[in-house]
Amino acid sequence: MPAASQASEPSESTPAFHASSRLVVVNAVVADRDGNPMSGLDRDDFQLLEDGKTQQLQVFEPHVPAKQPTAIPDVRLAPKAYTNSAKQVPGSAVNVA
């Protein structure tokens, strides 16, 4: 078989998956006039436009941040005394240098 005809044969080892989506994710952060985040908003508080035409909201998921915990008190220890008590908020990031 000539080399040109071998190169044009489809490869059976690479599967192809074709898909399409008509759902577009739009994230919104809403703040009041003072820049404070607003909460308690629902689907009816939003209007989505595309090229000036109203689009129906298919999915609405409010994401409410967790309340900020109170400050962790500083524990005063006697000299040469140590603790394994964490000084950061549980679940937060820790940088170690």
C-alpha cells in the first residue's frame, strides 16, 4: 500500500467524544453602596440579558460565606512550656516558612 493512503486512514486507538452545552455559568458578587457584600438575594432579584434580550435563569445557587469566627485567644505559657493548640482558625490556610 502506498504511504499516502496509509496516512489518511483514521486511527482506531484514539476515541472521540463530541458534546455541546447550552448552559453558561455566570458568577455575580453583589455589594451595597458602601462595598459590603449583600446576602439574602434570590432568583427574582436578578435579570440576565444577552444582546439586550432577557434570558431565563435555569439554575440559581446562592453561595453564602461562613461567618467569621471570633479571634483565637493568645495562650500565655510558662517558659519552656509548649502546646499543640493551633493559633489559626480551623480549616484555614497555614503558611510555613
